[in-house]
Amino acid sequence: MVAFRRVSDFAGRRPEIRSFSADRLGFLAGLAAIYWIALGEPRPAAAQLLPFTVYSAEEGLAASQVWHVLQDRRGYLWVATTWGLCRYDGISFSTISVPDGLPSPNVRLTLEDETGTLWVGTNAGVASYDGRTVVSHAGRGGALAGTIWSGAIDRHGVVWFGSDRGLVSWNGEEFRTFGSADGLADDYVYSVLPASDGSLWLGSRGHGVARCTLEPGGRLGSCRVFTEADGLSHNAVRAMAEDAAGVLYFATRGGGLARFDGNGFTRFGAADGLPDDDLYALLVTRDGSELVVGSSAGIGICPLPAMRPCRLLREANGLADDDIHSLVEDREGALWIGSEGGLSRLARRDLWSYGEREGLPDKQVYALATDGRGGIWAGTVGGLGHLSFGPNGEPTAKVWRRNEGLPADWVWALLQSRRGELWVGTENGLSRLLPSGRFETLTVADGLAGNYVVSLFEDRSGALWVGALDGLSRIRFDADRRPLEVRSFRAADGLPVQRAYDIAEDAGGRLFIAHGEGLSYSDGDRFQQVGGASGLDTGSVRALAQTADGTLWAGGYARLARLISAPGSGSPRFVTYGAASGLADLLVLTIADDREGRLLLGTNHGVLLFDPSARGGLGAVQARFDRASGAIASEISHSNAFARDESGRSWFGFKGGLTGIPPDLGAPRAPGPPPVFFERLATRSGSEFHAPFAGHGLADEVQLGREPIVLAPSDSNLRVEVRALTFSGEGQLRYQFQLVGFESAWSEPQSEAFRDYTNLDPGSYRLQVRAALANGEWSAPVELALEVLPAWYQRRLVGLLLALALLGAAFAAAAFRTRRIRAHNRALERDITERTDDLARYTRALEEHAHALDRANERIRLADRHRSEFLAKMSHELRTPLTSVLGFAALLADGLGGGLDPRHARYLENIRESGNQLLRLINNLLDQAKIEAGRMDLQLEPASLESIVESALSMMEGYGATRGVHLAAQFGGNVPAIVVDVAKLRQAILNLLSNAIKFSVRGSAVEVRTRFLPSAESGFGGGAYEIVVADQGPGIEPADHERIFEPFRQLATRGETVPGTGLGLSIARQFIALLGGALEVESAVGEGAAFRIRLPVNATARLQGAREPARAGEPGAVDRPRVVVLEPDRGRFTMAAGDLERQGFLAVRAPDSDEARRMLRELRPAVVAVDIYPERLEAWTTLLALESDLSRAAIPLVLFAFATGSERGVAASFERLLHAPASAGELV
């Protein structure tokens, strides 16, 4: 059903519509005032919400005051708190404290040395933890018992501790203590940093920083102290860091940040953008691009090396506390912040997120649009919101609801038109924000298909398309943007489903509609449904988008589709990406492209960065943005929940808030596989083994790692538990197990981090496990050796005794069975005697039958010999008179010349053509008879492959003309002379040409191609010549590719029977085989056929000794004179070669002087002939170039002319002119 409404229909009933009639200048001026009016009373700027995760005592930390954070090689996070050392495995915290051996519960520092041992600095000294036992070193062997403030490990593996009583080193054997007497700035060492140049920097509490050289064995060399007098911003240095360029940074107490480049210090403070001048922690990010500064007023993230501008993050942004103590970046790129009020984790620093706290009307964001000035319009369940942003992303919010003029609070669709108008689709109509700040609304009463508006789209003509749950509407405007026409489309107009969730155009301007359960496209004023033949499963289509390159994309459940047919016309065709591309169990709701040509897909499981060209075009998910990786939530809410602002930032609406993704994602680095390790092994009988650092207990437990694990016979049923640590993709982990000695392959990937094994046989095993994230790479496997002991009954001695007992029983049974068998054998002997007599009678009968078969076979062989002799004699007898017929026909043609009228000339030509055809059939019979008789010999001679082919073409040219088939040749370059039996090779080519012409339709072409094949292509272990005869006939069934080479075999084509003996192809293949080559066919029905001849270059050596006496006058005889014809024109050479061949000559074409010289050396011709007339100046040039060569070789030169018409008069001017045809006596 189609509904039309005019503006006049709206005016009398809805006064608001009349505001469209404002003049254009007033409209534009008012439109510019929208932002002033709309944002005139914004909410105060709030802090940007960042994806922080906060851990405190409520989440299991021993205390909220966090002094230091470390991630070890296994992936565990170690958190130093006031009441103990906590280990975090991504799920829960476990604590080590004084009862476990720490000298104090107040832990200030954690280090991991090269052996994997943890060093724990406390308020009462140092302890070490090897995963099994905590050992306190406080006050022992040179170790201090004071407060450990800092520590580090140098390039030699020496551990250094900074304390309130001096500097302590541990070299693996002993502790050493150093103080101001050793050159330090002070005995109170606040911070320690091993620099890349091998020096050790030591920050003091109030006397500056010392730079010391290191000596072997954990000793200090000379030291130099830097203070405020040297440019240091403050003498109390709490933390230090070094960037990739070797520049040092010093965090001071009250003096801000000091940067040292080797020449001097530069100060940065709060006035330069740092969060505060009182700094406590420093971190250079792994990629070296940023310096993170921890202070008593939050953190600052500053770009390197500029240090400006710094992005400031505080409690208002989600931090646990502003008083920062420690900073660390984990292997997945997340930032962990230890503070006075807990532990914070920032998954990504470049994502901007906002929710209700930042001013949005509701956390469920269903529609987005940009305002053209860097701000964002957000449609939510609770109203329309607008956010503008400060330099650090701090938002300023404004909200509209029903009270502000919206027809409903739930906003499903937003559109900022190209003229700057904001259109708002709600559950109760479509509204436009007017310059006055009021909303003007259209509903069903104004012609819309439905009030529940869920999508909006502006096409290239400027028309507005409105998708609703009850149909589709199009609004056209006049020059002043007043509605000119509203037209609605429903099922009667071709829509397969009336819901229109998303709308887009392809590059040709054709409109596509996503209905959820179908996809349709515009076809004039009607719509057509995209069917199953398009390649797209249209059962679920929720997203549409045209990317920057003009490609139309469609998304739905577990699939993404790309339009591959010509845009704008024809039936749409798509190529799809599905589960194999990483899209299983996902609903694609929004589609957009990034600057690299990849796709950002908004789904119910986060935003995916998808590269369609990855994995050879199969496509792959390269990154995911969800709650775990820093987005405000994981589920995209609706197909309109996407917008891109002027800076290129991509905004997505989640069921939880709004997140902006930066434009410069670059090439995402696929996260490496997480490290995996064994955590626990337990048997059904109660035995348990735990891995070091696994947190199940300490020294009193049996530990994994003391290989091999020996299991009692009762422990053959066991469970192994493993752990792969990740803090951002816990739900994406997959594991594979393999028990070598029990399993031959890896298990299927599984999400469970354990595997059960039952009824293991005694023996030695190796248990292997590996892990991966989602579709990422597998980690290197880790291995655990197991040995299951045998039970008493499984021991060797028990087995031997049992074997002996069984052997005795077997002997007794065998004796009994032997007696039974002997009795049975006697009965069998009687039966065999009877059967033997029967067989003797049968044998005599078979012998008589065999004699009869021998006699029959002898008669068959005799008949076959008689048939061959008959064929040979009859063929020879037929050939003699037929040769006379052809000779007299030639004499008649030559003698009468032009005296025949066309009709008699045609009759004479028919006689010659039919005679030649009959002669070929008779020759085929003779050749077949000789082949069967084994008397086919070879006569090898040098020849030009090009000339042999051209002579064959000239002989078949007339036959081709009568069939309406054009003959062509294509000769490859650099083909040397060939040594071959010319007659047999040419006969094979003639047979192939005859076959090709017979099966070609009128108007088609038959082509002969030659080339030289290198040894890598020839298949003969050396070079070869290739001759291909290709036609455009009906083709040959693959099943018939070998049958066509059988003697007397003919295949019917198109219902016709082609005349012939069926010997041509058989003889051709046998001739080529005699020449040491191969003949093959390549063909498919409807595509023509190509017969390919390959002849080895070294055929002479392979066929040495094969000779045949020459037959006088027969083409190919060894005594035949060779004539080199200097002729660049292949057509004229064909005319000459035909007459020369009939006179008993072998004609060879030389297109230029270089080729002629080569033939003079290789072929030794009897005569060099030139077809010459005045226009052929190049012929004279060629003769002059060859003059000396002809003189030295004493080879005669003959000038002749194949001239007709006016050319004959010109040719008659030469003193000695030989007209073709010429005899051998005239030429030689």
C-alpha cells in the first residue's frame, strides 16, 4: 500500500508543521543557533569515565594500601600491601604473611630474579620465596633488618635493595651492605635503577641521587652524586625510570619531575601539566611512547619525548585513590596502579567511555549521531543526550526528554543531515530539532508508515528514509527543506517484512533495507527480496553499510556479507564470512571501516576489528573491544548505535553506556599465547601434587616439578589441573592435552582447565599441555613426566609364572587336539582319494578343450595375416591407378590453364581433391598394415620444423577452404633445426589437421603452434619440440581421450557420422611414438580440442640405426633436393611450397638473411630461390647480404615469381625468370 501526503494536508491539523515554511535564510540562521540553544544550560563538566577495575579488601586484598605491584614470568600478579604479599591469578587473591615466614606483614617491594625466586622487601628486612618455602634473611649474613623501600636486578643478575639503613646486594652467595662511606649520597636509599649503560643510580631521601659504577660480584665502584646544585629539581628522589633513548627521569618529593639527558637536568612540574609536584612512581610504557607519572594527586600520562600535553587521571575517572605508590604494565598492555586506597587496573588508555554518571539520560544507548563540532548526540531508553568534550575527554552534557518536547523518551534512531538538521526517531514518531530549540514531530497522521521509528537514512538526493516497525517511508523536501511529499511502502509494495532496522545505498545508488528476517532492495518504485541464490542467508540481516571504497556490507547472525555484483542494477550477489572467519555465535549490528580498510563490527559480544583480507581472503578477527578489554560494556544495543566524529573517533552505543575508539588503531599486534603451567595433579585414591607458587600450600606439601611424578598402582585414575593466566581474555582461553604414551594426538580444544585420565597401564608417560586465546596461536607445550607403578599381579615374575602355567595347559590341550586331528585326517584322506579320481577325469576333458582352443586361435592368426596381406595388396593396387588419375588431373589443369570455364575447372578440382582424400585413406591403410607387420622403419634427416608445418598447412589449405575452416600457424622463436623422419612427422601433422578440419564448424579456425620446450617442461630429461594442433570443434568427452587413438575407432559428433577409416589418429600416435615422442589430447566438451606433439631433441641418438630405403618421388625421401626459399610472407611461401612439393622438392622458408645463413650451414640446400618483383626491395637487400655466403658454399641462386595479373609483365623483364611450377631439372 502506498500513501501520499502533501504539506497542505499537515498544515491545518498540526500547527507545528507550518514552521517548515520559514524562509531559507532564517532557517539557516536558526540552525546555527541550535547548539547555543540546545547547550545553553548544560550540566557541569564531569570527568571522563575510563575502564578502571578496582580491587580492595572487599575483593580479597589483604589490605587496601598497596606499595608495589609485580607480574612474574608465570603471569601471576604479586601485590605488596600493608598486611602481606598477595598473589592474584585473575580470579582470586591469596596472601603470604608473617605466619608463612615473612619478617613483617608490611610488604614494600617484590622482585623476581633470573631463577624465578621472589624477593620480598618488608619493614623488617628481606625474605625470599621459591614457590615452596619462605626464607627470612633479616639481619642474617650482612642483610639489613630495616625498611626495604626499593630494589632492582642488574644485567649480571645481582639483586640490589634500597633501605633506610643503606644499600644491600645479593650475588647468589652472600649479602653486602653499602652506605655513604662508599660514595652514596646518603645511607637512606629511596630508589634503585640499573641503567642501560651498566651504571647503578641510587636516589636518596634528601641528599640527591648517586650514579655508581659496578664491579663483579655485586660490588660498587666509584660514585658521583647529583643534587639541586647540579640542576636536580629536588634532593628527595622517590622513583626513577629510563626511556629507550637512555634518558633518565627522576620523581621527586615536592620538586616535580627531573629529566637527565647526560648533559643536564630539565624540570617538569604541575605547571607543565603534571598532576602534582609531589611524585612517587614512574613507568615508561613497553612501546616507549609514554611516561606514566604517579603522584599524590593521581596519574599523568605524558607523551615521549615531548612530555606535553599530559593526560591526567584521578579518582573521578575511576581510580581507586589519588595517592599513587606503584605503576606496572602487564604483558597484555594493561596498566596496574597501586595506591593508598587499593589496586586499579586500566585495560586501555585510549578508549573514552561515558554513562549516566557523566550525564547521559540512560546507560542503554540505542542511537548515535555527530554534531559536526566534535560532540555526540546519544539516543537512549531515557531520552536524548548531547555530550561535548574537553581536552582530556571531560564531558559536558545536555538532556532532552518528553518534558523538553520529545514525543517519547525512548530514542531509537538519530540522523544529522548533510544540512546540519538533527532528526530523532522515537517510539512515538519522528522529530526534527528546530532552530528555535523546539521539536517538530511527524506521525502516522502525517503519512508515516508507523510511529515506532527505528532507523533513518538520507539518500544521495537528499530524501529522508524512515524505517519503522510497520513499514518504510520516504520524505522529499523542497529547496527550503520543507516536506514536499511523504510516501509509505509496505508489503503491498514488495517489502518481504515491514520492519526496517537499517537502510543503506550501494555505490550505484540502489537502496537496501535490512528487515531482521530478510533483505530487500529498491527496483524503481517497488522493492524486491534478496533470495537464497544471492549467496547470502537472508534469515538474519540487521546491519547495512557502505564503506569508503564503495562496497556494500550486510551483517547478521554469525555472518558478514560483501556485495560482489555490479552496484545499482541486476540481481545482488554476495560473498559471506562466517564461523571460519571468527564470527560464530555473534550478531553483527553495526558495520564501519577504519583508515586501514578493515571493518569495525558492533556485535552482541563487543566491537570486533575484522580484516576481510586476512588468511588469504578468509577473513579474521584481529582485536576485540569489550568490557574485559576496556569498553564500558560488551553488548551493542541496536543497528543505529554507531557514529564517527570529525576527529575520526568511532563511537558505539552499548547496553551500559557509550565508548569511543580512537582512529589510529594501526596494525593490531595479536596477543601472544598466555604462558601455561601445571597447577595440581590429584588421583582418585587421594594423592595430590601442587605446583610452586600455585597458592595451595607451602613447604609441607608434595610439589609438582620434582620429576618424575611416581604414582602407585591405585593412582592410575587421575585429574590434572593447569593454568594459563590472562587478565583480559579469561573467557577466551582454550586448552589442549596429550598424554604421550597413552594418546597419539592432541585433544580437542576445550575451555576447561583440567583433564581426567582413567585406568592407565603401568609405564612411563609424558603429560603435555598448551593454551591459546580464542583463535590465537598455541603456546609452547609444557611437559610433566609421570610413572605409574605396576600392581603385584602386573610384575614380570608373576607374569612369567602365569605364562608357564598357560604354556603347560596349552601343551595338554594340544596333545588332545592332535589325537582328534589324526582321526579327522584319516577320514579326509579317503575323501581326497575319491576327489582325485574325479579331478583326473575333469583334467582330461579340459586338455581336449584346450587343444580345440589352440586350433581356433591358429585359424584366427592366419585370418588376421591374410587380412593384413589383403589390405596391403589391395591398397597398393588401388594406389597405382589412383596416382595416374591424380597425375592426369594435374596435367589437364596445367595444360588447359585458363582455357576451362569455371564449372569445368571446379569439376577438375573436385577430382583432384577427392583423389587426394582417397589417396590419404589408402596410405593410412598401407601404414596401418606396415605397423601391424612390424616393418615400419625411419629415415632421419635435418629439416626446418617451421617448413614441415607450413608444407602440411599448404597441403590441407584446399580441404580447409572447402569446409569453410581457416588454417593459421604460430611459430615460437629460437627453434633450431630438427633431425626427424620428415614424411612421418608431416603425415602425423596432416592426420591431425584433417581430423581438426573434419570436426570444425564452418567459420571457425584451426591453429598450429610450435615452440621449444626446456628440459624442465619437456618430460624427456632434455629439450624438446612441441607442436600443438588446436581446433574450435565440439570437444571430446574425457572418457574418450584414449579411445580415439584406437585403430578404426570413430566417434559420432552432434548426431553425425564423420567419414573416414578411423586410422588417422592411431597412425599419428604410432608415428610420433616411432620418432621417440608423445601425442596427447586436451579437450572438454564444448571447448574444442588441442592435440599436443612432443619430440625430444636427442631423438637421433635414441633412434640411431633406423633407416628406410628412399622411394623415388615420395615426399620425405632422403634423396629429395632441399630448396631454401627467401620469403618473409608466409602466404606467398605457402603458394610456392605447394608447387615445389608436387615437383619432388622439400621447401624450407627463410624469413630473413640471418635465418638463411643458419639453414645454409645446417641443411646444405641444393638451391636458394627468391620470389622477386620490383616492390620487393627487401629481397634485393637479402640477396646482397647473402652474396658472399652463397659464393663460398657454391650454392646456385634462382629467381622466380609467383605473379598474377600486372605482376607478370613486370616479372618478364628479368633475363632468367623461372615460373612455377618448375621441374627438378630446371632448378638444379
